Amino acid sequence: MGEQQRWVVTLSSDRPLADLRQELADAGLAVDEELEEIGVVIGRGDEAAVGRVRALRGVAGVARDTPIDIGGPDSPSTW
Amino acid sequence: MARPPISSGGTGARRGGEGLGASGIDDLLLSAMERGDESLQTGRYIMTYKPDAVEQGLEHLRSLNLRTADARDFEDQAVEVKDVGDADALVFPEIGAALVSGAAFESRGLSVAEDIGSDSPIETIEPEYFAFADDLTGDYLRGFQSAVEAIAADFGGSGKREEQSEVDAQVFGATWGLIVTKAILSSRSGAGIRVAVLDTGVDLTHPDFAGRTFATATFVSQPVQDLHGHGTHCIGTACGPNAPPGFTPRYGIGYQVAPIFVGKVLTNAGSGSTASVLAGMNWAIANKCAVISLSLGANTPVQAAYTAAGQAALNKGCLIVAAAGNSSGGPTGAPANSPTIMSVSSVDKNLSPSSFSSVGKVELAAPGRDVFSAAPMPKRYATMSGTSMATPHVAGCAALWAQTSASLRGQALWNKLLASTLPLPFPPARIGKGLVQAAP
């Protein structure tokens, strides 16, 4: 298995999340969170899994989880 | 009500439309704010007469060809300034003083520094100042003392002129941001509106929030208690109290927002990720928060997940507002750059765009320079700058607007915020439609 990273999977509205659950798991994505209100799934997997997930009907896109940093308590506001 | 008799000393030429009744006190206050006049003078003048010299005072006013109204001509001497219409002056015989309009005062060559002769009926001539109500908690003296300091500074008496914003804060009893957004003039409080602030959490022990209802959740494996300060500051601006204790100016807009939804999506070190923010957005939408405020972001292109979250929010009657970022002229970051999320840039006290603010995809601007608000105890308060500080001004104003009508949700609330901005003479890339304004 390749390097595991955290991924943000944006669903399209054609299929409900419940239908996709098994297919995401079969594709190799370990789902950490299902954000039902906004149609997003957060999960872990390698690049190969991401490729399979992207091909699923009902998946609008997959992107790497990106960091946010507003700076520490003593730094002047950075955002 | 029948118009009262108004006496005039002669028939000379008159300036039209400048009588005392032409402008109400709110008009005068707004006019002063709009031209950046921080002197607290209304533009009118008060003449105080020597004991028993009121009749001579009246004669003096008439000799200047001023149309003069007399409180005695009104039933029970109950007169409102607006009732005197065209009159240039209004005499209060019981207290031996007269109010004179600015236009009349200046056109007759009068001045506060006028040498008053010993045979003149006038004791003093001074500018009229605005007066502000204070809460019935003994804070009356705060406003009075601070107003005296401001007036003394004006006349060069105190020797040292304080930092302008501090004087404003003391005299108006509110931060500059609440003044220019007109939040302090609003009749609304955010009552019945849910506001979510997704940030570093909040100081749950802060005395200024005693008695407020919080709903909290953490998405970063640390307790919601804010050990950073950023989240507490933003929540202070969006939802802080109407009358902070002691000599503290009011710094919060939606003072009756309840519950205040606090989503910790950034750690106490200020870090997070798209996933933690999305989880917070999901939670806020699931809890039907009409306003969701995000003073955070990353310098990345539009992220599809944020756009989806923003669309879901709008579909469900929620509005997500986010800070454009402090890239000093660089492009708006994510999530603010999503088309379904309202992007907020920052302006300085003089209402020009803050130099640190990002530009480009900006929906509107709000106060972001030297913003005074809450900080975790024991510090209690702090002054910070950033589009992070501008964003909760929009969130607070949005809560006030949402309170005015149940139909102002989601896209309708977005549209109302943009339609009600104060236009500013800068490109839309820097300030969007203009400066956010609170509901009246």
C-alpha cells in the first residue's frame, strides 16, 4: 500500500452518501468523517485509492487536505 | 400641532432652509460621522445668559436679525427643536440660555472666542456637544468624565491629545468599528439568531460573556477553551456585550445572539486544515446557524469542497462569511475565494483599504485595523488587526439584519448585506460593494 494521506472527497448530488459508502471503502478509502450537510467525505488512502475514488459516479472531486496556519498567539494576526 | 409664533428683529435677507428644525439630532450625528468629525460638536451653539438677562438676550438675538423662537410660546414650554422649523434660535427662559443654529451663528459673524462685553447679557458662548445615554449601572460618570477629557483636549486644555481611537471609544462608548458600521445606532441585538464562529475556540471563563449561552464543539482534538486568543477576539466583535463593565467601550455587535456556536477548527497554536474547517462548517449548518464566520484561510486557489459547503449553506438558509486574507495585495485565499462564500476585506479607521488586506474576489469591506475586542483572561481585552477582525463585523451585522426578517437567510441575507453597504471611493477588488452597515 502506498503512502497514506488525508483526502477531501467532494460528492456530486446525483447519489446519496449511503449508496457510495461501500464503493468508497472498496476503492481503498478509509473514511474518517462523513459530512452529510455539505456532501463531503474525509478519508485516508494512497494515490491508487484516490484514482479509483475519482472514477466513481457521485464523486465530484478529490483533493488533498491542505493545512491552515494563522500564526501563534503572540504573532500579529496573519489572516 | 400649530406652528408657534416666531419673532424676528427686522426684514433683512435670510438664508433659506437652515433653521434649527431642519436637521434632527440623529442627522447631525450621522453627518458628523460621515465627514470624520470627531470633535463631538453638533454644529450648533449655546448662549448662556447672565442672571435675569434673558429678555436682553432675546433682544440681542433679534438685533442680529435672527428668527427667534421662545419656549414660552409652547404649551407648558414643552418644545422639541424640530418644532421650531425655520427659527435660527430657540430661547429657554427658565434656564436662561439659547440654542443657535450653526448657519445663523456663522453668518452673523459670531464665535465662541468672542469678547463678551461687561454690559452684554451673554455670560458664555460655547459649542453644543452630542450627549449619549449610558446604561443604568452607574456608568454615567464614565461617559461624562471621558467627554470632559475630550472637550478639554479640543480646547488644548489637557495638554496631551490621546490616541484618536481611544478618545472616540471613550466618548462614544464604542469602538470605531461599531461606529462606522452604525452598529451602535441599530435597534437590533441579534436576538433569536444563531451565529457560529469557527476559529481557535473561546475563553469560556471570560466575565464579559457571563450569562451568554454557548454551544461548543471541537474538531481539532483539543478542548474548546481558547488558549490562542484569536477566536475569543472574533467572537467578541461578532457577539460581545452591549455594556461591558467599567470604562470599557462597547466592542460587540450581536449582543443577544444565542446560542453562540463556537467551533474549534484551529488549535491553540493557530493551525488546522481544510478537513477541520469543513467539519466545523458541517456542524454549523446542521445546527441551522444563520451566520457562520470564518476568520481564517490559506493562500490556495478555490477549493471545491469549500464551494460545495458554501452552496449547501445557502441552500439551507445559512450564510458563510470568510476573511479575504492579509496577503498585502495578493489574491483572496480559500475559503473566501469560493463563489458561494462571502469574502470580507479590511478598511482602516479613515475608511480606506487596509494595506495588509488581500484583493480580488471581495464582496464587501469592514473595519479591520486596530480593532479592540475580548481576549482570554487575565488579559481580558486586546487590539488586533487583520481581515480576521473585519469578518466578525460582517457576521455581527448579518445577525442584526437576520433579526429584522425571517426571510433574510442564505442568499437573501447575502443580497441584503451587499445592497445596504456604504459605498467607498475605491475599486471593487479592494472593498467589494463597500462598507458593511448594520440594520437600523
